[in-house]
Amino acid sequence: MAPKRSGNETGSSFGGPSSKRQAPAKNHGIHFKDNKQRDRYKTLISKPLHPCRYPDSYSLNVLGIRDNVFKLLGNLGWIAMLRPMRGFENFTYEFLSSIAFTKDRMNFDNPNHRVSFRLMNVDYEMSLEHFCLEMDFANAGFIHDSWNHDLKPDDYNPASFWERITGLTHYNTRSNKASNIHNPVLRYLQRVMACTIWGRKELGTTRTDELFMLWAMLNNRPVNTCYYLLDYLASLGSKPDGKGEIVVGGIITYIARKFGVGEDQGLNRIEGNNIETLVAMNFIKPHPPDNMTYELQLNVPLCLIILPNPSRTNTEVEDNLLYVGDDPQVHEEHTLRQAEGANLHQEEERHDHDTGSYYNDERWAWMQTEVQRISTEQQRQGVEITGLRNDVLRGNRINEENNQMLRNMMQHLHLQGPPYGPS
């Protein structure tokens, strides 16, 4: 069944034809279909808008994980959808204020899920199957939904998979921190999903849907992408309060493009992503001494993964999904640092020895000079004392000044008395 399209065309949003383009009308040019859409719009505009954070080719190349990341994205057919795309305020507010996703839970064998939404004042209504066709996604694949047991893969167990990629036996859907995921490819993909399809600005925990998608990527299992996409966007648009943030503008632009709405009709672009973002998110940190490589931030003692390092990050190797402590690379780094420390110590000792020799030579020369000076002074004073003594022996009268000088000299030389000769 073809989708229904009705309502005012794009030009009517700007007050009719004109040789000069008019300023956008209020409410982002949206002509509300009913009060329900108007009320949802008022709630949505109270929430901050943030750009999607898409995979960044430069960052992926620097970290050495680009091929692996895109291979896993390709397993779900997500490469085109996750090319960097700007968000637009009018597309975002209009789509989210109007979307309705109705799940058919009465017919398990052939459910007729339906979706409706508005873009540029045009109404769209269609089946999930037709939406998948428009979006170039297969209308098939697993749906990890609690109500539909037939479409859940039998070999998927979230608790055991969480343990497989984090080493943690405790599984809690509300507190599974994304930073506990070991492999940088999987951690990066979780962040991509969180910042696009399940748009969030803060990435503290891993959603159950994101965990399931990681499992599907690793095991190359088909997933009904459009079901998940519509389910989340509908829940975001229908939240009654003004709490939270909107981080799905680029994804809605992708939907708009697929339905023939050009980006030239978008108002107030939302854009932004680079490797500094990963550093700020404590995903990686620059690794000295050259800061041209990066250290993966892990909650694993004695485990050091320096990126790029494809042999340790390739997700096709099971051992790379879970890193353990006492990693050989740690020993290598430690040995290198010990060697650098030993060389530095030797240099310091050599410097100290050379410097010490220099200072010892200087000190010895100073001591020799001082001894010579004191010896000379003693000889001079000895001559003066001898002269005074001779004067005494000859009976010459010694005035008070000479007596005082004699006492001072004797005191300075620590003498008990003058060396008188025979009387």
C-alpha cells in the first residue's frame, strides 16, 4: 500500500510565492495538524538540540580501527545512514512532534506495524515494510522486543554477552557502564549508536538495544533497523515533559532526504565530531613521548593497549574482545621505561662524577692557597715577635703600644707567653 501524502507543500511555509524569499514563519514554519502536535512541539523546543556524533574517518585511521568499525557497520547495512549529516531545527521539531509508531501485537506471524509523521507540512503514513523500502533497509531481521518471542534470537543472552565483552558477571540494564567494554572497536560503535540512532549527549550506560546491536554486528545477524529507529524516535517525540536533550537531528535529515526533502529546506543547522571528543570522553588519552599514539582507557589493572594496534583490536579474534591484566605490552613498556631510567641514572652518576671531580679540584686548589697564605702570615708575625723579643733582651724600653700589640699577636697565635731567653 502506497504511503499517504497530504497537506501544504513546502512553499506555503513561507507565506506563498514571492520573487524575494520571505523570512521563515514562526514555529519553524510548521503548520500544525492538530493541538496534539502543537503541544508536543512546545515541549520539544524547550529541550537543547545537539549534533549527532558520527564515525570520524580521521580519528578511526589514527586509532587503527577504521576497517574493523566499517565492516561491523556494514553487517547491519548502516554505513550510508551513519555518514556525517547536518541536523536542521525545522526537520527535527516537525518530525518528532508528529511521529506515531503503532505496533501490531495481535498478529505475530505477519504483523502490520505502521508509522506516520510530517515533513515540510506533508503528512506521511505507511506500513513498516514500506518505510523500510523507502529507507533502503530490508524489512526482515531480528527484533529484540519483550513482547515478540518469535523474533528474538535463541542464541542471544544479554548477561553472557556482557560478560564476554567486559568480564563482569553482574548484569544490570540500568547500570551497565559503557566504559567497561574492553575492545575499542566495540566501545566506539556503542558510542556511535548512542550519539546517533539512540541520540544521547551523556554516554554513561549501555542501552539494551545497543548491546543487542553489538552482538548482531559481531555475529553478522540480520536486524530490522527501521523498527528500532522508529520505536526510539516515537518515544522521544511523545515524552510529556521537557526533560532530556535531542541528539537525533542528523538521523532525521537522513530520513527527510530519503523521502525527497532537500537539505536546502532546512533551517538553523546543527552540526559537529573529532578525536578531541574521544579524549574528552575518556575513551583514549595521548601516549607519550610523541603523543602521536593513544592509550586506550581501560578499567583493567596492568593492561596497556596502545593504539593503533590492529592485532589487538581486531574483533574477529575472540581474545581481543576481553583484555586481561599482566599484558605483554605492559611488560614491554615497563622494561623500556626501566631501561630509560637506568640510562638516565647512569647519565646522572656520570654527571655527578664529572662535576664532583671538578669541584674537588677547585676545593683542593683553594685549600692550598689558604695554607700558603696562613703560613706566610705566621712567618711575618714570627719575625715581628722575634724583633720585639730582641728589644727586651737588649733592655730597651717597650712602650704600652708595643705591649698591647704583643698581647694581641700572642692571643691570635694561641701562645701562653713570649719565648723569653736567658736573663
